Amino acid sequence: MGKSSQKIVILTGAGISAESGLGTFRDAGGLWAQHRIEDVATPEGFARNPDLVHGFYNARRVQAAGADPNPAHQALARLQREHPGEVVIVTQNVDGLHEAGGAQRVLHLHGTLAGALCAACSHRWAAPMEMQTGQPCPACAAPAGRPDVVWFGEMPYFMEEIYAHLAGADLFAAIGTSGEVYPAAAFVDEAHLAGAHTVELNLEPSATASRFSERRFGPASETVPAWVAELLRQS
Ligand code: OAD
């Protein structure tokens, strides 16, 4: 198959937004050094202390709204625009920086800060900048509004669609993700099984680095535009 028609599937994680000023989870001083996952990223934590959980996501929503996409987000949007084949972006990030950088199709497998979800009827609506405990659902009026983010113990979104894309991938890249959280950390294996070339772009080797056929290390704002330029030269 010519390189021009190859299907590219890209998985991104918090590292791609680090240079936009948004904290990662597992780096020194990251979000999980400051907060307990059980408290702010599980349904049980939300049931125990919804004020704390809303406070955590309200702060992240404000931070994300004030952040700008960086050259890595913009390069992926350029790849989507200019590569003749299909380019699918799957992100674990709940910020909207891929879209702000011009990306067209982004599958948010861990949900998004921009969304609110009714825990009673599953209705979704645009989240206000500050969500509050007991936020009423506009559809069923239950005081059950929560951030539309996927917590530990919950099923990530778009899984069927993502696995279908991986099964058809010619090239798979993981960018700025530690490879610590499943199922996303296993996407490289699915892509490999499908015969795809696999590449990791990360600041340093991730937990899954040895499972990739190619590795490129450095800040995403540098490695991603360089990789995209190379791909576009070949296509
Ligand atoms: P992590 O914080 O686990 O990993 C971020 C990765 O980005 C690390 O491997 C860093 O080395 C790398 N990194 C940091 N700065 C970078 C830069 N400037 N350029 C390139 N890479 C850089 O974040 P994720 O892998 O996204 O889920 O975490 C996965 C999931 O764990 C999140 O979606 C979230 C979290 O718990 C839920 O909350 C459900």
C-alpha cells in the first residue's frame, strides 16, 4: 500500500498538553501526587464527597479554558488536514486542546470537561464553568449532574469504534502517555496485531515503550511537528 493512503490512529495523553501549562498525572508534582485517585476519580469518591470532586474538576475546567493549544496539537490537526488517508485522534485528555488546535475528529475516551452528565438518566449537556453539588439535570430534573468524565471503575467511551479503527490501522502512534492506564495502554498491542507500524512519542520511555516498533523521545512540541512533517513528506 502506498504511504499516502495509510490509515493513521493516534492516542494522546496528558503529556501532549503539558507544554500548554496543564498538569500531567504521574510526573513528579503531577495531579496524582496532589490528590488521591479514590477521592476525585471514582464514582465512590463522588458519592462520598461531591463538593470535593466538583471542586477538582471546576479548577481543571477553568485551567483548561485558559490554556492554548501548543505546536503538538496543531501538528496533529495539520496531519488530519493534509494526509490523504484517514487520521483518527483518540485522546485520554479531558481538555479541548486538540479541537482548539484545529482537529476535526477526536474521540474522547475519558470524556470531557466541557460536558455534564446526569447520573440518573444519562442525559448530557454543556457543563457550566462551575458545576455544583446537586446540579439539576435539564432533562429529568434529578439533582444528579456530574462531570462527563470517565472515572476509574467506569467503562471508557467509544471502545467499539476505537477497536475497529485499531483493527484497520497501518500506523499507530501514542503521544505523551505513561502507558499505565488500561484499556488505552493495550491499544499498541491491538494495532501491532493488525499489522500496524507502532511509534511512541514521549518525553521518556513509558511503561509500554518496549512494545512499540519505533520510539522518539523529547518534548511533544518538538517531536510531534517533526514527525508530522516527515509523514507528510512521504505521503
Ligand atoms: P500521565 O501523567 O500518566 O503520563 C504523562 C506522560 O507524558 C508521561 O509518560 C510523561 O513522561 C509524558 N510527558 C510529560 N511531559 C511531556 C512533554 N512535554 N512531551 C511529551 N511527553 C510528556 O498521563 P496519561 O498517560 O494521560 O485517567 O494518564 C492516563 C490517564 O490516567 C488519564 O486519562 C487519567 C489518569 O488517571 C482518568 O482520570 C480516568
